[in-house]
Amino acid sequence: MKVLYRLDAFEGPLDLLLHLIDREEIDIYDIPIRRITEQYMEYVQAMQELELEVASEFLVMAATLLAIKSKMLLPKPPAPEPDEYGDIAEEAYDDPRAELVQRLVEYRKYKELAGLLREKELARGLIHTREPDDLTPYLQNVRINPLEGVKPEDLLAAFQKVLRKMASRQAVAKIRRDEISVKDRMRDLVEIFRARRGPVLFSKLFDAGMTRVEIVVTFLALLELMKRNRIVCYQHGPFADIVIHAREGEPPDELSADEIDY
């Protein structure tokens, strides 16, 4: 886990260097490395004498300043000789302070931005908000006209549309339903038993296309035939289909004279 050290007044070695540069009013692009190094080392030594914990970054920066100071003490390369046209080519001279200056410029930029954000944070902390209030009780009770924007021509067109709908509704078609009586259905069933000459399953007497009235009439006809002992119904097991037999000894195609008529 990375451990961040924060000293009494400075957040790091770059912050200390900026403080020394601003205090001495030094141009950041032309730092007198000897004077800054001496002041920096005095500050680090003072922290050690006060038994303060010195972060490794401060010690690394101290070593960097000493290395730059050593390079600055070395003699510069000789000036280049002019060419055939009398011009002197400017050779690139690597300033040992260039990298440090670039780091200081970027650090100052981010430090200023951090200070600006801190000011905005403090200003925003002075603002207190609350939930919006319900202002509907203070609204004026204005009655809305349901016919606002409607012209007389629109009302006439709507009235004519209603008249056309009423005219179409007056055309009533009378549908006559074909009815079948229980007596007729009994005769149909007797005819089916006579044609089959054997047992008939209960489910076979009802087709998918039969109406509700036809199903009810067929069921009533079966009950009436059982009541008159004309048929026998039984099952081979629970939930099995009902088997219907025409009773033997009775003419299957004739009904008694007192047959019901409904």
C-alpha cells in the first residue's frame, strides 16, 4: 500500500522548491542551483535536527539537486567555429536544470488549479438546498372550457356523423335459429343405435361443431332414453368413457305413443 507523507507546511519536495523560488523571487527558468540547493539542504537538515520524519522523496530531491549542482560545475563545451559563410551553428546544450524546471512548471500549474477547486468547494459548501415545495394549493382554480377552440362547423360535422351511425344501426337483421326438440333428438339417437348394432361411446355422440343447445338437447335425450329403459350405460373403470347399449328385446326404432314433446 502506498503511504503519502505530508510535512508541516509542504506537501512534497516540489512544493518546498517552489516556496524557496517564490521567497527569493527567482526566475523559475533560470534557477541559481547552488543557492537553492544550499537552502534546500538547510531545510532538510533542520527537519532531521528536530527529529521529524523526512520522507524519502525529500532525500531523493536533495540527491537530484546535488547532481545538478555537480553538472553545473563542469566546464561547458567550447564554442563552435563559424562555417564557410561566417555563420555559427548553435549546438544543442543540455541544461541539467531543464527536467527539474519542467517538473516545477507543471507542479505549479496543478497547484494553482487545486487551489481554485478548493475555493469553489468552500463556496459551494456555503450553499444549502432543500426539496421543492408543493405549490399546487396556491394555483388559481381556473375552469377549463371543454369547447374551447371548437367551431360551429365542427359541431355540425360531428352531429352528421352521429346521424349516419344511427341510420346504420336501424338496419336490424332477424336471425331465426334452427331448433331441435328432445323428442327429435331421441329418435336420432335410436336411429344411431340401430345403425351401429352394438355399443356406442358417449363421446362419439358429441361433435366439435355442435352448439351448446345441441349438446344440452342430446344429453337430455340420453337421460330420457335411460328413464324409459331403452338404453343401458356403464363404464369399464374410473374416468373411462361411458359405453351405451340399446336394451335387447325392445324395437330400437320405435318410441311409445306417450312420448314427451319438448
